[in-house]
Amino acid sequence: HFARECRSPKDTRRPAVAEPQRRSIPIETSTSNALVSQCDATGLESVEARLLVYKKNESVLEENIKLLNIEVQLRDTAFATLRQKLKTTKKDMDDLNIKLEKFQTSSKRLTDLLASQTSDKA
């Protein structure tokens, strides 16, 4: 009993497996903080670059939208003008058709009148 208690913990003659000793490794906080800061800076640069690209794209798209709105307004104006011209042309065509019908009716009556006068003389 006495011999067991007096043995040193590193005695290699001991049959039992010795527990591994825990070692603590000091962490260099300044280095790890620097790495984290570097990663944060890199991530921030990436986000800032993407934000800059987004803002440029946004301004380009806003300009495109303005131009497209102007094109739509011009087309609407052109359509309105063409509709008005079509309406005027249809009215003119209807007026001409009425005049043509009157002319044809008058022509037929004159032909009938001439035919009746010719048959009366004969």
C-alpha cells in the first residue's frame, strides 16, 4: 500500500494508462483580432464594391426608364394624331360616298329623262 502511494506519477513501471495531461496554448489575441479585422475589411470592401455597382446600375436603369417613358409618350401622341386623321378620313370618305350616290342617282335620272324625250320624238 505504501509503495503505491509513493510512486511518482511518471513512473513507467505502473501498469495503468496515465491520463493525458491537458496543456493550454495561449492564443495571440492581437493576431487573431488582426485577422478578424482583415477579414471584416475584405468583406466590407466587397460589400462596398457591390453597393457601388448596384448604384451605377440603378442610375443607368433609372435613365432607361425615363427614356422609355418619353418613348411611350411620343407613341401615345402619334397614335392620337393617327386616330384623329383616321376619323377625319372616314368622315371625308362617307361624305364622298354620299356625293357619289347623289351623282349616280342624278345621272340615272338624266339618262332616263333623255331616253323618254327621245322616245317621245320618235
